[in-house]
Amino acid sequence: METKELTKIEKKTQKIQLVKGAFTPSEASHVIMSLIDEKINFHKIQRLQKWEGNYKSDTVDLDNRITQLIKEKEIARAFIADSISQNRNLNINGIIEISIDETNN
């Protein structure tokens, strides 16, 4: 039986073009709000899992991140509302950059 050696990860960073293009305010709102909501939900699940493991655990960092994302959502909502009042479309360029964390081996 032949075994294959796993290849080492040689690339240190990877970029993913998640969103790019012109959108109506309604479309932009849907895209942006969905992305932010997904990230908020991710942190809420992390917080719940941490709490389930130890109900006395410190979740301040997660709570702060959730609060920050909610504020960002309101800023985005206001920006999109402004584009509606100006009858303008929006351009979105969302790139996610992933990199290897060299601090934990």
C-alpha cells in the first residue's frame, strides 16, 4: 500500500475576494448586514461555548467585540441610508486576508 506524504504549507498568506462590485443600496444593505450578523452570531456562539465550559469564565473580550460589531452595523446602516437619500449605488470591495499565525506552534 502506497502512502503519500502530506505537503507542507508554504504559502504564508492567502487573499480571498469575498465581495466586489456595484450594488443598489438595498443589495448592499443585505450583503453588509448579513456579513456583520454572521460575525456577531459567531462570537455569540463562542461566548456561549466558553460559558458552558465554565459559567464563571471571562467573556469581556467577546462581549466587547459583539458590541463593536453592533456599532459598526449602525454606522453601515447610516452610510447606506445616506446613499439612498442621494439616489446613489454603492461599491463594495471585501477582501479577506488569511495568514499563518507564527506565534503558536
